[in-house]
Amino acid sequence: MDEVVIFSGSAHQEFAEEVCEFLDVPLSRSVTSRFSNDCMQTQLLASCRKSDVFIIQPLVPPTQEHLVELLMMIDAARGASAAQITAVMPHFAYARSDKKDRPRISIGGRLVADMLHTAGASRVLTMNLHSPQVHGFFSFPVDHLTAIGELANHFRGRDLSRHVVVSPDLGAAKQASQFARLLNLPVAAGQKQRVDDDKVVIDSIVGDVAGKHAIVLDDEIATGGSILEILERLQDYGAVDAAVTTTHGLFTGQAVERLSNHPFISEVVCANTVPRPENWPDLVTRSVAPLFADAIRRIHAGKSVSKLFRGVDPTHAPPVNDGLF
């Protein structure tokens, strides 16, 4: 790992430090400043020449500020003659903007992918894209990790005989099915219609939840509107209570107030892809830093990252005797 240089933007430096600790690589310093006209400037304070550079920056609020900072850090590394530049984005916010579903709107996911390429990124390393088809927006390699293995570990060792995994949306039922398979549980899903950014309607639930403890799995929780809606339907259909589980726990707006003291929620569990809210001490976080560290190590060594999916996602995992490892 002598030729690896890792930087962190300002979005989630704690996560970057944890990744570096697992890699036994120092986190190199950088400085982001502003001119009097509010323009941003970024300077990398470590040599990048002929090095394998990784820049860690999830796109979390203020999202546009963190995106521009990441683009400038990539551009600075390219100008400093880096051999390869990987944008490590534990949370890729614009994955929700993946299609033209209304007249005259931009497809933000594709635009951001183009911006990363123009800035000089050679590769993106990310986790749990909201829409898998966002892969097709990139003209360079994308390694797409999943957190469901680590989230499932939180529930292992318990008596799960009366539990069911629930997806708020039929469109996310595949990930819920993979999660349920890891815990040997049945799966159910809500029939969701999105009315607005923070307003959804769930008409019904497909699957048996009566008398059971639900484990609600969503890839991202922002305002918590979808979660509140599925909780109401679960109560209507006779569920006992619900544990809420997510990869990207953004918890924006009134989400903490809505979810932290909800009488039907037994616990809320999320990965640490984004910073945790300071005013929620009972929130359970599971670290995916070791997974990102392993992926960075394998990318640098020129090895496949498919091994990281073995036992978690059979679609992307290689055969056991593939000879790659």
C-alpha cells in the first residue's frame, strides 16, 4: 500500500479516518478555503505523483457544496500527476435522479457521473445505489458495494422465529429478499406511490405480517415519510412492532423527531456511510469502513472485488473455485 494516497473531503472525515485505520495508511491532509466572492478552492497537502489516489466524500447535505469540493479535489489530484483517482462515495445522492419522469427535467445522476469523469476520476467506489441502472451513466469503472451483510449481522443470534423482512416499496423487494435470505426469514412489501419528495402513499402490504415483528429495510431514509407510511400499514395489518434498518441514514428535516420516539419502532439501525445525527444517542450504527478498506486494497492490487459479495449477493459473487483469489 506504499503507493496509495487517501484524502478526505469535509463531508465525513470520521469515516475516512476509520478506513485508513483498517488499511494502516495515513489520511493525507487537504485544505478547502473560500475567496471573498464565495468561490471554493481546494489544495492537497501530500504528493500524488504516480500514486493511486482515493478521495473519500459521501454526498450529504449541503450536497452541492460537498460535490464541488470533491470535483475540485479530483481535479487537483489529476493536476498533481496521480496515476489513478478513485472517488470513494459511500453515499451517491444523485442516484435518485435516474430517469425523465416529468417534462423538461434534468437527469442529475447522469450529469454528476459526467462531471466526475470530466474532473479526472478514473473509478467510483460507492454503496447501495438507489437505482442500480445508474451504473449505466458512468463511462468508467464503478464498484458498487452492499451493506446488507453488515446490517444482517446486527440481527443474527436472536430468536427471529416470529419476524418478517418488509420493504416499503415493491421496487426494492429484490434487496429485501436478499436480506431476508441472509436471516432465513419471509419477506413482505408495501405498494408505494410517491406523491412528492417527502410524501408517499402506501396502499397495502403484499405478504403476511400479522402477529409478527417486522424488520423494515430501506436503502435510504431522508425525511422518514416512507417509513412512517409503512409503519401505519403494518399496524393496520396486525404487526407487533418494527425495527427500522437502512444503509444511508440521512435523517433530514424532522426525521429524528419523527422516528426516535415512535411507539411502534423497537430500534433504528443504519450503516455509517453518512455522519450520524448528534441528537440521537439510541441510534444503532454498523460500520462498513472495513468493507470499503478491503475494496480499496483489492482495487489497488488489481484484484476483483467480487469476493466481497460472496455469501451476500449471489448475482455478483464469483464461483467458489474461480481462481481469482
